[in-house]
Amino acid sequence: MTAVEYGQPVGQPHPLHHILSVLVENKSGVLARVASLFSRRGFNISSLAVAPTDDEHLSRITIVVDVASAPLEQVVKQLDKLVNVVSISELAPEEATERELLLATLSAGPLERGQIVQLVGIFGGQVVDVGADAITVVLAGAPSKVDDFEDLLRPLGIVELQRTGRVALPRLHRLR
């Protein structure tokens, strides 16, 4: 995704996407109920990530949702009414620490590996598997960094690519 999609584009008073961090009870069916609430109201979920928190009874769902066509307030109110939802936080991109992970396998013989390893090093990624004619790399970082990395990998011959979707927490107030 580009900065225009997640920031405030020129001439637009509001961002096109919002990040919701939803703390839910770690029970079966909760994710399906949350996701269906968005789809029934015509919202496009551009990223969805869910995992347990430090408390084994709770999971955090990070949802990046397209809100260009409809206000988010109504769906947040209805989300808050779901029994298994503990809390909801809306995070503005500039107020969130966001990360995403990319895992990619690239076609690479002995000659191409050097270029790929150099690119991975520049971005702070890692080579996680090497085969006779392919190499698998991983990169975790801010979504814009992952986007840039993916764009540079494309001409090198992506065999398979998987991105996790965003995870986000509120930024901490810095010490002065």
C-alpha cells in the first residue's frame, strides 16, 4: 500500500484507511463474527491479523479497513456490542507503531544470489532458506518499507510471496 492510501492524500480531509485494534476473548468463532460484521456493512478489510496476547484468554485483532465510502463509527459501535469484544482502539497511522512481515521465495541460481543477499542486507532482512535454484528471504518492518522491498524483489523473479498483514499498537509517549 502506498502512503497516499494510508496517510492523508492531497485534497482529502480524512485518511482513507483506519487501523482498529480489537481485544477479544480467545474463543472459537469470534474472528468470524468480527469479520462478518464488516462485510455485512460493505467495508473492505485491506488487512487482518489476529494472534493471542500475553494473556492466554485474550487475542488481539488488528484490522485495517477502507472507510472512504462509509463512516466507521457505526461499525465500531456494533462491534463494541459483541459479547466477546473486550476493547476497541482506533489508531491513526501517525499514532501507531505498525509492523508487517514478508516471506518470499525467489528464483536464484548461484549468480543471482549475491544481488538478492545484498538487497536483503540493505533492508535489514534475512535469508532463511537456500535451495539449488531458489532462495527464501524474510523482512519485518514498517508497511512502507515492506512495500518498497517487495517492489524491488519483483524483477528478481518471485516464486511465492506471503505477507502477514499489519499488526499495530499505540505509540508510547516519549520521555523528554
